[in-house]
Amino acid sequence: MSQVNGAGSPRLIDVQDVTRVFHVGGEEVRALRGVSFGISRGEWVAIIGQSGSGKSTLMNVLGCLDTPSSGRYMLNNKDVSHMTDDELAVVRNEEIGFIFQTFQLLPKETALSNVELPLVYRGMRAKERRERARAALAKVHLEHRMHHRPNELSGGQRQRVAIARALVAEPSMLLADEPTGNLDSATGEEIVRLFEELHRAGNTLVLVTHEPKLAARCPRAIRLSDGEIVADGPGRQVALGDLHAPPAQAAGGS
Amino acid sequence: MSKAVRVDVMEGARIAFFSLGANRMRTVLTTVGIGIGVATLLAIIGIIQGLNASFDKQLASLGSNTLQVSKFPWVIKGDWWMYRNRKNFTLPQVEQIRAQAPFIAAISPIVGRNGDVGFNGQQLSTVDVFGVTQEYFAIGSWQVMSGRSLTDADNAVTRPVAVIGATVAEGLFPGINPLGRSIRIDGRPFQVVGTLARKGKLLERDQDLAVMVPFKTFYSTFGKGRPFSISMAVDQGQDIRKAEEQLVGIVRRVRGTPPGAPDDFSINRPEQLAQTYEQLTGALYGVALGVGFITMLVGGIGIMNIMLVSVRERTREIGIRRALGARKRTIVVQFLMEASAVSAVGGLLGTIVGLGTAKVVSLITPLAADVQAGTIMGGVGFAALVGLLFGIWPAARAANLDPVEALRYE
């Protein structure tokens, strides 16, 4: 499987001693207490933890929806820890493909229009946008449903539209937040297979979940607890505590 | 257009119109508020503009190069009795003025009264009967339609002849040629020697309900007690204001007004009527604008309210757009465009209703409504501007939403 490295650091994501402190009603909540790790291109990493472990906060920081209180976050050789709001919007548009538990599709727009949206904000002309969106929908096997609105699609189809939307702008990484959480197990399995396909195609995937079974299928998993990393290793081992799992392939693609 | 601006404007416009279509009922209700404001403004402005236009036309019928020297001013300010005690003009004074003012193209004494004019059992009341000389017809731009105008010879021998206005001709001689007929003016016989082309109304007074007789005939028939004024036309191309200034000196000399004493006569110009008229409509304009602004304010608050609802409803949409790369500015533009589009639609509806109202008013009342193209553009543009202003706060709120919170919003 081919793999492209950035010019400087081989790591796509480099998180150094990141903290995130919230002030809720005069009280300090330390959601992240100095987290450090790296993710290379082509990796598929699960971030697991109980609710309240800080994994949602970490996902928001990784997704550039939020900035760390301290520490440094390098994404694709860019320090995004102190970027302005508008700069972060550009980074989100170019580097990150979001996949949400609740799909987060615009209900009044067709599947095609939904998939086009990231390219709209990139300023791409309508014709090229349309072609790329069609191609992305084909990748998730939905080309026959592209003129349907989300409420005319099944849950699995909606999530595949969301995945197409995440893929269409060719981001550096896909960031999925409980992508199977709102799906039945058969449909969830479909989506996981799709992730495996995407992983084999060389995409970098970060998957935030509380489901150990799902995390176990990822080559690598990071476990968070109380805002700190408590384990980082092969998915099966970290998620299920299975010490006989094959060693992690932390620094590269499969 | 830079790429970022293109994204903001194109996508903003697309979303704005999409959203207007999606909430049709709400859009209509919101636009009504702005629409009423614009309609009120336009209807009132239309009626005032109509009044102005017809007044301008009426003034033009007097001739822009005419002056009238008289004991009385047209617009009386203060004590009427003050003017009454001024000395009357005399005919030799008219000739002296003519001799001393080279810029005068035509000059005529004019004396008038209201009278009844009858023919063959028919009678018209409150007809303006004027005593004038031959030159008068060149001053008020009167056109002889048939027959002839009055001559110096008519005046010299006090012939009982008359030139009649269009309304008199139509009223007394339906289907009959009036030339050579004998009419009675307050019981005195006059022979019709000419008819005049129609001039139209001046301040709701029919200028064609008039009869002209020779100046001297007027006095010999109706008595000497009445003072006369002096009408004159200055040369074309002569500055009327300068002419007026020079005329003041000439008339003072002719009348022997002592130096230092105030003028014992008035020089009247159509423009003075216009000034009085403008003072009147200026106040009306002010009230109209005030009412319009208040309605627009109410409409604008309606827009703001609906935009706040729209922002709340679309919190998740905003979160999604922000996550996918929309900048704050893009969101601001989106909501501003939506707000001004709603307002502009209201402005358009209001324009149609306002123009319709003005039109109806002009049909069922003597008020003439007239709306200029600029006013229509102004109405729509102003409405859009109101939408823009009242959209700023909701748009800023939308853009300042935390994307993480917005995505979680149920």
C-alpha cells in the first residue's frame, strides 16, 4: 500500500503535552491533562475511553473545532494550536474530513449537494464540484441515491453520504466520532467494512468510540481516562486487554 | 472578485433564496411589515411628487420670464391694509417704465374683476374679466385660436370687443362659432372677435374661464375705481433676478419713492408662488418621511426577530457549515443576504402596493400622483438596507456560535 509522507515530520499528527481546561460556573474542569502522541499517515487509530474521559474534547482539538489551553498540536506540519478562527476554518476544510455519530447532513439538501459542501467553501466551481461529489458518492456505493434528501435514505446510507462528504475534499485525515453509534449492528458492520476499505486505500483514520469491539478492529488504539492517556498500542490489546494481540504497527501503514 | 468573496456571496445568495423558499409563509408575513412601510412612503411621496409636477406645469403656463408690478404682492405677509394704502399706478408710469427698462420684451397694464358672462340665455359665473392691451397676449403666452387678438386700435377707441378663453367658448357656444356673436358681460354687450387656446389650471383656478377686453373699454364699462397692475415679459436669455433688481430702481424712480423709504409696490414672479408652495409641501414631506421611518423601524424589528428565530432553528446547520470550512464571515454574509433579501422582497411588494395606491388616489381624487423611477429603486434599495441593518445582530450571533456547541444543538 502506498503511503505519502509530509516533507518535514513523517508524522501527520503530533500532539505535545496538550491540555484543555474549561471554566464551568467558576470551577475548573481539566478535560485534557497533558496528552502527547503522534499519528502517521495511513494509520487507523481508535481513541477510546468512558464518557468523561476527555475523548470528545480530544476529538474537538484534533478536528480543529477547539484549541488547546496549552501544549502544541502540529497537523500536517502546521502549528494549529494558536490559529485564528478563520485560519482554523481553512484547516478544517483542507485537512479534516468529519464523520459524526448523528451524520450531520443538511436535511433540505440532496445527498449530492451535501457532499459538495466542503468544496463550496474551498471556492471550487460548480461543475468540477459536482463531478468530484459524484465520484465520492460512487466510492461509498451510493451513486444511485445522490438526488435523494437525507430523510429519503436509510441510516447506513446517510452515514455513507457523510463519509463521501468527508472524502470529497481529499483531506489529510478522516475523523470519525462514534460513526456506528446510531446504526444497527448489521449496518454498523457495513460502515466498519467501508473504513477497512478506506484504510487499505491509504487514508488516515482517527476513530473516537466507547465501543471496545470496534476499537479492537483498529490496528492501533489509544485509551483515555480522566484526561490522560493510559494505554497506546495494538487495538485488540488496548481495547480488550488481549495481550496476545499482534504487535502494533504504530509508525506506518499496514 | 477574489475566491473567498465569491464563495461568501454566491453561497450566501444561494442559501438565502433557498431558505426564503423553504419558509414561504414566514417570509410573506415578515415582508408585510417592511412592505407596509415602503407602501406608505411611496404612496405619500407619489402624491406629493404628483402635486409638484402638476404645480410646475401650472407655473410654466404663466411663463418663466414674466413679472408683475403691482400694489399688492401675490403672497401677502402681514397687514393687507398696508398694501391697500399704496398709490395706484398710472398709465404714463407704464410708458415710463417701458422707456427706462430696455430688457422688457412686452408690457401691459392689467385690470381684472369677476363677472357673469352670458349668451343667448346661457350664463357663466365668476368669469375672470381682464382689461389688457395688445401686448398682454405676448406676456402670458396666450395663443389666439380663432379670430384675432385685441389691438391698440380697439383700446384707443374703447371698442366693446372681447377675446374669450377656451372654457367660456365651450360653455357658451357648444357647436357654434362664437366669432362675431354678442355676449353680455355683467349685462354689457361685447362682440367676440377671437378665442384663446386652452392654458389649463393654476392652483385649481381655471385660467380659461376668462374674457379679455381692451384696457380702456374695461374702465369705461366697469368704472374707474379699480387699481391696475403691470404685467411684463423680459427678453429671453435675460436673467430674471437681475431684471427684477433693476426694475425695483426704475419703478421707485418712476413713482418718486423717497430715498430710504420702503418700496411702495410689489414685484411678483411665478417663482414666489413656488416658494410658498414648497414650504407647504415641505412640511408634508417631513411628516410623510417620519411616518415612513417609523413603519420601517417596526418592519426592521420584525426582520430582526425572524432572523433570530432563523439562527436558532439553524444552529446545527451553522455548526455543520463551520465544521466543513465556512468562515465566520461566510456565515455573516449568508444571514445578511437572507435578511436583506426578505426586506427587498417586502420593498418590492410595498412598491407595487404604494404605486397602486398613488394611482388609485390620482384616479378618484383631483390629486395627481406621479412616481419617478428613482423613487421605486429607492424604495426597494432602502428596504434592503433596513434588512441589512437589522440583520447585523442576528448574523453576528450566528457567526459567533461555538461550532462544537452548535453541532450538539438539538
